[in-house]
Amino acid sequence: MFIDQAQIYLTAGNGGNGGMSFRHEKYVPNGGPDGGNGGRGGDVIIEADSGLRTLLAYKYRKKYKAESGGPGTGGRSAGKAGQDLILKVPSGTVIKDKTTGRVIADLKNDGDRVIAAKGGRGGLGNMNFSTSTRQAPRFAQGGVRGQERTIELELKLLADVGLIGFPNVGKSTFLSRVTKAKPKIANYHFTTITPNLGVVDYKGYSPFVIADIPGIIEGAHEGTGLGLQFLRHIERTKMLVHFVDVSGSEGRDPSADYNAINKELHEYNEKLADRPQIVALNKADLLSDPEEIELIKKEFEDMGVETFVISAATGSGLDKLLSRCTQLLDEIEEPEPLFDLEPEEEVLYTKDFKDEPITVTIENSRDGRVFVVEGDFERLINSVNFDDLDSVGYFQRMLTDRGVFKKLEEMGIQDEELVRLQDIEFEYFK
Ligand SMILES: Nc1nc2c(ncn2[C@@H]2O[C@H](COP(=O)(O)OP(=O)(O)OP(=O)(O)O)[C@@H](O)[C@H]2O)c(=O)[nH]1
Ligand SMILES: [Mg+2]
């Protein structure tokens, strides 16, 4: 099985809550606030490892979570930072954000890494909140939640030369001739259904990697045939060898085929169409009249295209073609990436509580109406001491910020009616 795509769900660690504590020392009855800060949540990091070949592991396990940070505690001690979770993928894996479709990273080389989900910041401990008028802050900040993200992993083969062309033109035959690869070869269309890679091992030519992909047909860029989904495997090749069948065995016109495929490449991605390309006029052994070949060659030359007359079956012309590839590979610099990377902005990571949905429902009880507020309030409630006025003030400010009071008023709440928020109940006063 050729595994080249997977979708996984990442959750970075939550930041630890800030500590709420006061110094207790002998002979110092009312020590100052000394609650330390919460530890940061662990990141989910994705790292390229050239020893891996497939994304198979990610087809089976889908959910990954990094460790959360520990809470801050007394004595100004900070919570333990959550451990990062490192996921290894083969070199050549591109990482996309599933929701936006944007590329987050392109991990080309061994050891390349990216933070795919950012851990939440730790909350500040109460030691940070004392002011001249508030010497005993009885509250601390909750930690920020870790980023949650669904990402797509996509493995693109890393090859120097990509073989393209219509089905049945002899691409796989060529690969099997010049490398040790043993692709399936047969006289029908779409014999190759997944890409084959091979390293050139032919008469002492310097080794380079060739990717043989399924044949491309008209409409490929719109998803016809198999070609399109495999074009991404040749996105990173430095050059393309475009195969055409000169035998006319299928009643086709070589230069029309050539133009049709290039049109598809162009529709798929202009940059890919701009890659250096040379043409292999294959199955020359089937043409008995040398003049026919010359005519075809001339047609391509008139278009400014470099051609090589070969027979993948008999091996004729392969030397010249391979030497030209070696020469071009030396000259060509690293290809330009085909996509733009998403700029990594810090703001992308923090999940703002203000975005969290809040719902309010009204229940009737013996004592009248109860407004039940639902939402993610756990962290807030954890960080509030309800025996302390300052702390309750902080709690109310947070509820105002998150639009809770506005919502209650919209629903017609009156003074003294009850509000329930998880296990907390209080009377409403405007
Ligand atoms: N006579 C002759 N036959 C060839 C030559 N190259 C390939 N063939 C034959 O053409 C047919 C198709 O060859 P493949 O190598 O499978 O073609 P392909 O381009 O990989 O085809 P798809 O995988 O379907 O895209 C097979 O029957 C090969 O034996 C050649 O140079 N001369
Ligand atoms: Mg093939």
C-alpha cells in the first residue's frame, strides 16, 4: 500500500493555572501573596525523519495531545511546563491546516520541524496581582487552553527527475531499464496506479532519483484519470522527461499529445509547467522508416523543444538521454516551492475565551426562574475565590468580558433572579 496522506487531530497542552497562595512564616501572620505562575502547555511539534518512508502510522492513530502545564503553587513556585509531543514524519511531508487549507510547513530535510499546535500560556499566580490598594489578591489567572488543530499530512516523493506522458507510452519500461525498480509494465492504459521511484543505476551514470507516475490524460487537472492526484509527487522534481509514443500505435499525434499534457500541467500549476522539460520520443524501434522520425523531431524542434529518440525496449538512445539529464541536474538549482507558506502568527495559536460559545437556558424551580449558563468556565471558576471581594470582582469582570451579563439581560433577567454556572449559583443584581 502506498500511504501518502493522513489527517490527524492535534491538541496542545493547556497552560497551568496560576497559584493562589499566601506566605506563611513563623511570626509573620499576614504574609504577602506568593502563588507562582502556571507552567506553559506542551506544543505538538512535527519533525521530519529521513529514516521514515510512509505516513502509515498516522492512518491508524489519529489523535495526539501534548501534556498540560502544572499549576503554580505557594512560595512563588512556577508550575511545571508541559512536555512537548514530537511526531515524526518522513522527510518530504507537507503539513496543511485542514480548516484553512493553507500550508503550515514543508518539512524537506531530516530534522526540519514545526510547531503544529501551540501550547497555552500558564496563568499568572496571585503574586502578580498585589497593588497598593489590594494587598491580598485572592485570585489568580487561569491558564490559556492549548491550540487545537486538524492537520493534513501529505508526503511528496523527493525525486530529481519526473517522468510524465500519456498512459502506455513507456515510462515504466524506461524506469525499469535504467534503475533497479521493478514497476508493472503492460500494454494497456493506467498500468501504473501509484508512483514508482528508482535510483539510476546504469553504465556508471551518477545516481539520481526518477519518479514514474501514472499516465496523465486530458482533463487531469479537473480530476479525470489518475494523473492529477499524483502530480504532486513530481512537484519537487528539478526537471521532467516528457514521454511520447512515436510509433503511432494508438493512432495518436506525438506533438498534439505533448501540448495536451503541458496544458494540463499548466492548469494544475504554472510553476510546474515551467520546470525544464526534455522530450523522449519513445518506441522508435517500431518505426521502420527513419524519415518518419526526422519529421516528428522537426515538429518538436520548431516548437523549441529538445528531443531524444529512444527505445526503452531495446535501450537505444538511453545514453544520450541520461547524460543530458545529468548535465541539466548539475545546472538547475533547487526548484522554487510551488506554494506559499502560511505566515506563522502568534495570534493564530491562542484560543480566545471570548470566542467560546455561551448558551443560556431558563429553568423553572420552586424559587422561581433559574438562568443556566453553559460554556467553558472551568478555568475561570478554578481561579476564583468566592469568599473574597476582589476575586469576585475579577470574576464579574470576566463574565462581563465574555458577554454573559449582556446575554442574561437580553433574555430578560430581573434583579434577584438566580444564575447558575456549573456548580455556582448567585443572585443577579444589575
Ligand atoms: N516496442 C516498444 N514497446 C515499448 C517501448 N516502451 C514501452 N513499450 C511497451 O509499451 C507498453 C506500455 O509500457 P509501459 O512502460 O507500461 O507504459 P507507461 O507509460 O508506464 O504506461 P502507464 O503506466 O499506463 O501510464 C508495454 O507493452 C511496453 O512493453 C519501446 O520502446 N518499444
Ligand atoms: Mg507505467
